[in-house]
Amino acid sequence: MPQGTPFGVPRHLTGFLPRTLDVLLLLMTLIWGTNYPIVKAAFAEMNPQAFNALRLLLGSAMMLVMMSVVRRTRFSAAHPDGNVAVGSVFHTPAVMTRRDWLGIVALGIVGHCVYQYLFIGGLARTSVANSSLLLAMTPVLIAVYGALSGRERIRAVHWAGTLLSLVGIYIVVGHGAHIGGASVRGDLMMSAAVVCWAAYTVGARPLMKRHSPLGVTGLSMSFGTLLYLPIAAPSLARVSWSAIGAHTWAALVYSAVFSLCVAYTIWYAAVREIGSARTSIYSNVVPIVAMLTAVVWLGEPLSASKIVGAAAVLLGVALTRTAEG
């Protein structure tokens, strides 16, 4: 019997070279890190929820088109030795069951509709640095979710890492925060978004055993977008379309194509290949990329407290990584 991956996918169905996967994951962090300031700059001309609705609509359409192309061409990308490998990222022959569809619906609600509403709302109300650092808590939550579900043991070093990360967040978010201010509301929305994203990542595990990352992402994103559009309809109705500049449209296309389609597919290809805990560790590079990009793109200050807070968050998450296995 072939040895399985952490998510039960047989090794003969995978086949990414370690270096290739590392490069793809680093590309993902670069995409997501630059996405924060690029998207936030676009909010100056377009309402955040309206922007996000168009972004999700374009991203979902592209994913569905790709799924259709893959299905029609029966894409398999088999290696010369006969292994399916990379092709299974785009297509798997397993039939969708009723339980699978219920899982897709749940992922669409939590991981796309609710998460996206909270993420964009939080990003619009707080700084890029705060947003990205709060999202750096994702690996800790994924480890906790794994423990609560009985799939992973949490050792003392995990709890130490969690506490250290929370201290780091307090340094970044709590220092100088104004109770009742827009920044605090944004931080709370982003914190709730982190919970949704971690649940989305862990919740996709059963589906990843049988279906392709492209299929799971594309279907759940499309369903979540259908629920999101009515919520964003009032914001879309208030958009002054003639006032939207080319740079905002470019930001929308960049975010839809790369942040949603490309990065999401890489994320779940890695989750299936090496597991959610190891994959989520790479997201810790995102705050660094985001803060550096924000300094250059938006002129946001990079204070000593944010640097210290970033170090504490990343060190805390690193501690949780040392206890894996």
C-alpha cells in the first residue's frame, strides 16, 4: 500500500518536488503580502464591499472557466512514470456526493461569504500592518482546531506559542488603540476573519482527500459569492463608475486573478501535499511582505512597537511548529 500524505492522499497522486512547492508557497506569500496595500489603496475610489463583490465575481468566474476547460480536456498532467501528481491539483475523477456538496456549501459560507465580508471590512478600518499581523495567528488556530477535533495533540509548547502570539498582537493592536474607534472595530473584524479562515482551512480536509484543490476552491468560492452579492448590493448601487480610475481596475484584476485564483489554489495544493499545519507556517511571511509593501506603497509608518509585535507573533507561531509530529 502506498504511503499517504498527512491528509490521506496517496503519494502516487502527489509528486511536487520539495523545492517546487517551497517556491510556490513563497510566491503565495508575495501575492498575499502585496495584496493588502494594493487593495487598500483602491478603497479610496471604490467602496470596500463593492470592490470585494466584483473581485469575488471575477475570481469565481475564472475558477469556473478553468474547471470547465480542465473537464473538457480531461487534463491530467501525468508524469512520465505514470504518476498523476500535479494534474490532480486541477482535476480528480471522484464523484461529488451529497455530503461533499454540503461541505462545499459550508466552506462557501464560512470561507468566502463571511470571511470575505469580515476581511474586507476589517482591512478598510485598520492598518495593513495590523491586518496582516492578526492573520498571522492562523497557524495557531489551525493547531487548536486540530486538537479540538482530535486530529492533533497540543503540547505545552503549543500553548506557550499561542500565549506569546497573543502578547505580540496586544503590542501591535492594543498599544495606542482608542476604545470605540474605527481601528478597534477593524481589528475585531479582522480577528473574526482569522477564525473563519482557520475553520475554512481545517474544514476542507475531508474534501481534499477525494477532490482537487481547484474544484473545492472554485465551487466553494462560487457559492460564497452568490451569498455575498446581495449583501454588497447596496454598496454596488452607490458606486460612481465614471470616477473609477485605471489603477483601481488594475488592482481589482490583480487581486481577483492572483490573490484569489492563484494563491488559493497554491494554498490548498500545499495543504493536501504537506498538511494544514506545515502549510500555514508559510503565511507568517505575509505580514513581513505586507508591512514592507505598505511602507513603500502607502507610506505607512513602521514603528518599533510593530516590529517587536511582529517578532513576538512570528516567534509564537514558530514555537507551535517545533511541536509538530
